[in-house]
Amino acid sequence: MNLDYIKPDNWSIIEEGFDADHVKASESLFSLGNGAMGQRANFEESYSGATFQGSYIAGVYYPDKTRVGWWKNGYPEYFAKVLNAPNWIGVNVIVNKEELDLNTCKSIKNFRRELNMKEGWLSRSFSAILQNNIEIEVNVKRFLSLELDELGAIDYSVTLLNSDAEITFQPYLDAGITNEDTNWDDKFWDIKSISEKGGQAFVESKTMKTNFHTCTFMQSHVFHNGKAIEVSPKVDQSETDIAFTYSKSVGKGESLSINKFGGYTVDRNHNQNELVKASKTVLDKAVTAGFSQLLEAQKKAWAKIWETADITIDGDVKAQQGIRFNIFHLNQTYLGTDAQLNIGPKGFTGEKYGGSTYWDTEAYCIPFYMATKDQSVARTLLTYRYKHLEKAIENAEKLGFKNGAALYPMVTMNGEECHNEWEITFEEIHRNGAIAFAIFNYYRYTGDFSYIPEMGLEVLIGIARFWHQRATFSTDKDKYVILGVTGPNEYENNVNNNWYTNYLAQWSINYALDCIDKVKDGYSEDYHRITGKTKITHEELSHWRKVADNMFFPYSEKHDVYLQQDGFLDKELITVADLDSSQRPINQKWSWDRILRSPYIKQADTLQGFYFFEDQFTTEELERHFDFYEPFTVHESSLSPCVHSIQAAKLDRMDQAYTFYLRTSRLDLDDYNHEVHEGLHITSMAGTWMSIVEGFGGMRVKNDTLTFEPKIPKEWEAYSFKVNFRDQIIKAEVSQKETIFHLEGTQDLKISVKGENVTISPGQKVTV
């Protein structure tokens, strides 16, 4: 734990007291999003202290030319950058010609910031003495509408505490923004026009190279003591921004407030020549409804999300706050309403990691969205990959593969690889296997096989072709090997026979073969279409089988475990417990050379395979591998604690499972990895949900049946969760004494609890 200023609360993230050293961290933690856009929790008023300004539009990016020390063939030409969009939230506040700036105020009292996760809004309040000795009280509330996802709303109020004064509000649009993260300091935005009419302002821009056209818009209304007043604004306009200035003399004890509506329209959703018209439509709806009505709609929209997504924990406020924080930000990032979008590792909270899609989506996020929304959302995420299949084939061709072999990108915005670290781009090929596994996992959970003949089989064939070609026959081993890879443990590069990668390759080939047979037997029309399109032959399939049947897996007879890769036992096997704490985190303290020579594991690698394919190994095998690898794991990836929490629970090590759960759920809240100022770890938040539902709840699908092995940490009195399983909602309530199941559905459902078959009827409780 490296930060400890967030107040424990069941439903809110709360900061009390102003500390300039916490500003960037809080800008991440209190971020807002609605699936279509998002923003860091920057102050609306001017702030001259250290800050990381960020507003982002879903799907809008820039291909920043790759920058490396030594160019190698195969490098992606660019590294995608999530663009900092024109800023619409700004409201300069001036009192008797003195600008409000928390970095220069004489004093600040009663500072409080709250992110209300239950209702989906951000508030801030404080009193301050300005340099001119005028004391004011400020109250601000802001949200990004779920109902009108192109719209955001701000209510900003200033009350005079010790004197009369003239208060000036200056809402503005600023298109002269830059990215924190850029390779060459390129200009990312081209401003096409700035206009205003009738109290509305518009900035039309387009991105360089990618030519996304956007319109940033705003409209404001001023209130004196809560009553709307007419104030004719002064308009100031430059090449990059536009501002309206509203001024009014206000008495001591009185307040002046402004409601500002703003947001973005984008040519992904509208004709690029009608973006201003579309913006006016959004503003008209906002003004007609008003701030209060929009806020009520926001509360209702979030209530609907929480109805299924919520997890309750009794007796442990920090654990409760942690899981809701994770669920909240996952829903702020992606709602499944747009098939062109995906879940970025930072969501709308920062710019690190560039592209919008990693293998995190398939490995961690799909289970969350599949169970807390419905199967259509998960299918949409799988369809996203199907639409990128041709690009995946092109990516493989650039590296010398042929015949329709597909290598999905490690990082992408549009299907092209856009990550510029060679050990990731060339070597971390296990991502292909995660995509194949997600198709299997979708079918296993939903029972919907139709995706496979319609789209998924083509993906599986492309992936299997890649693995077949990527494997090399070793005459020395008389086995097929896979050389020069990086596994999930990115503290190892260019290794041979990473067990997880080899196992995924074998499994992916076998699963593709199995699906080909099923489609041939049950979907003849699709089978002939796919075989005609892919030119698959019986001879090729026999070559696949030969590779899969003869895959090499490194193994230690001495330790009775699969080895993470060839040569792992040649390392100096010093456990993390024996590593001086001053050396942590090693990725910030050690050279890369030293890390690569060490035995330390960034995240679950071999154990990731045991997580995916748990049913193919005994509990005793899991225990041996867990006991061998976890002591070398530094958990310096956000994706690490959740897998270990699930497996510790499986092994009945509840104290360890609980410790890992707290780490994954409060990774950002407590800043375990010293980097929350850069943004949140969105995709790993799905792993927090998995830690409870799959870990403590023990939920699995076995033999087409939903099964549970409920357990509970001693620190908790009870917990509950819901899952949508094949269009029926099952609620599990687990206490120290018993587990109660409820069914919200239309027909009886058979489940298994601790190995016993149980039937739940709609509207009835079953206690076990």
C-alpha cells in the first residue's frame, strides 16, 4: 500500500482535505466515463499546480510513428495513441478580478471530493480564501450521461462568505490540447472551425492521419440564489478556443451558479458535415430536461446496471468499496452498445498502453460482461475479433506466415498491430490462444454454439494455422517446439518452450479440429462456405494433428512440475520473501538485464494455464505448481493477484486468497504499483469480480451445468452476487453459516453445489 487517503465507504470514493501531492492520483481515481467518452477528474476551474489533463472519445486515436533505437523488419509502423480530446469541462472562476486557483489560494478548508458510484456522479466542495482576501464556498457536481452518451453536465456554485463581490464565470472550449504520451510531439488535431450562436459554442476538429471528425460543444446557464437569470455573455475567441464570460455582482451570503452542458459528436455516429447540427440536438435535449432531470435519469440508469452487477460484502467496508470501485469503472469504460469498441487497459483514465484492445479482453473481461449483462455483449466482443480477422492474417503475413495463418495483435485499434516493443510484438504470441479460449468459454457458458459456424470457426482456423506454422520440429527432442517467445510473464523475453504458450498452441489446434467436426456434422451449409473460403484440406488437418500430438512441454522430474520455459531451473532461485523490500518494485529499481536473469515472475504464467484449463489437471497438480511458482511471483502486473486469489481459494487457502483479493480490488485505490497517477488498471478490474465469483463463490460450468463451491473469508460476515446464466438471473448469498440461492427466471434451473445437484425454481429460495 502506497496511498492511504481514500476514506472507506460502501458506495463512494471520498477524499477529505486538499493535498497537492494527491491531485494526479485523484484525477485517475475519480475519473468519469459513459462508454462513449470519459475524462480524468480535472478541476473545472484553473489550476496551476501539477496536473494531468485528459478527456477522451471512445474509438478516436492517432497512429503515432513508431520510435525505437534500432529498426527491425516486422516492427509496426505506428503506436496507437488514445487522444486527449478538446477540453469542454473548463470554467474559469474570477471573484473581483482574482482567479480561483487552488494552487495559489491563501487557505483551503473543508475540501471534499466524492465519486458516488451508486448514482454515477462526481462532486467537490471546499471553502477558500483568495489572494484578495475574499472567502468563498464552492460546490460542484458533474456527470457523464448514460442516457445521452454524447453529453456531460456540470453544476458549479460559488457562495460569498465574507463580502460582496463581482463573480465571473468563464466557460470555455479548448482545442489547443496535447497528449502527455507522444513519440514525436506530433500535432494530433486539426481545428477546422470555431463558431457560436445563441449561447452555444462549437469547435469542429479532425484528427491528423486517421481523419476522425468531431465537434466539441457547450451551452451554459447562470443562476442567482437558485433562480435562472439572463446574463449576456462576452464572447472571446482565438485560433484554438472559445469562451463566454458571464459576470454579476453578488451580495455576501449569496450564491451564483452555472450549469454547463458539453460533450462530443463524432463522425463514427453522424455525417461529418452535420456534426454541429447533431450537437445542437443534444444541447436542446439537455436544456429541455435541465440538470436535475438529467441527474435523476443518471441515477436510474446506474440503478439498472447495479441490479445485476452489484456484489455485496458485509463486515468489510474496504473490501466492499474495492469491488464496487472495480465494477463501476468497468461499466464506465464499456457497456456493449457499440460493436466497434473494446475495453482499453486504461479506459478513459489515462494514455498509457496506447491501443484499445489487449488479450485482457478475452482472458478477463468477457467473463465479467457475459455474466453481469447478457450473452449478446460477450458475442459483440467476439464479433469485434472476427471483423479483424483479415488484419490478423495480414499481421502474420508481415512476419512470414502464409496460407491464412492469423496472428492477432497484442495491441490494436483497428486490427493492425500497433505495439512497438519487439518482445511484445514478435514474441508475446500467447494472445492468439486467449482469443481461441474466449470462443470456447463463450460457448461453454452460454450454450450458444451458433457463433462458431457463423464467425468463430474462421478465427479458430486462422489461429490453428499460425500455431502449426510457428512450431518447429526438434530432431534432438523428437518433438515440436516453439522458440523465441514471451509468455504472460513479461520479465522473461525470447525464451524457448514457454509451457503456457505451448499448451495453448496444442489446445487451440485440438479445439479447432473439434469445432470443424461439429460444424461439418451439424451445419453443413456453413461448413461448405467456410471450407471453400479457407481452402482447408484433410491433408492440412493431419499436419495440425501431428504438431498437436507431439508438442514438447518442459518438465522437472525433481520438482514434479512443468517448467515455465526451458532453462528456468538454471536461474538463481531466490524467493520473493528473501528479496530486500527496498528493491521492490523491481521494474522500477532494476535494469532490464537483471530482471531477465532473475527468477521473478511478473504475473501468472504457468499458473495462467492452470487457471484456463483447471479441469484438465488435478487439485494436487495445481497445488504443486502453485507452491512452486507463487513464491517467485512479484505480482507487478495488475493481472496477477486475481488469478492467484482464485487458485488460493480453490486450494482452501482462504487467508492467502483474501490477501490477493484485497490487492486486486484495491490495486489502484491504495496504489500498490506506484503508478495510479498514470491512470487506472481497467481490464484487471474484471479479475477482481472473478476473484469473488469464481474464487470465493467457486462458480464454474461443468458438463453444461452451473456449479458452485462457496467459501467465505473469515473477515466477512456474508457476501452476495448475481450472474446471468442463459437468460436466467441466479443470486447467491453466502454467509458463515449457509448459502442461499435465488432464481429470477421463468423455468427451473438445475445447478450443482459442492458436488450435490440442486434444483432452483423461479421466485423460491434454496438453502444449502
